[in-house]
Amino acid sequence: MNKKLKSLPKEEGGKKKDSQLILRLGKEERDEFVELCKELDTTAAREIRHFIRSFVKKNKKG
């Protein structure tokens, strides 16, 4: 049997996305966020990754 392994998605710059961040939030808040992302032609994951990168860049020491 020849099964193809599904490769992990890559971020900009060719880095593999190999970790997850699990968080808990209310269903209404999540649904509103996901719907707004769809309306803006983006994904929730993309926007959260953007937030994390911006936050780290802004607050990084040194």
C-alpha cells in the first residue's frame, strides 16, 4: 500500500508550522471572529499568527 504523507503547511519564508497553541474562548466570540475573518478574506489562524508575530516584535527585549 502506497500512502502519501501529508506535509505540514509552511509559513512565509519556508518555515514549517509544527506547533499548536490551544486556547479557550466563548463560542459567540469565536464565531464572530471567524465570520469577520471570512468577510475580510482571511483566516482566523492567519490573523492570530500575525498578531503573535507583531506582539513578539514589539515586545522583544534586545
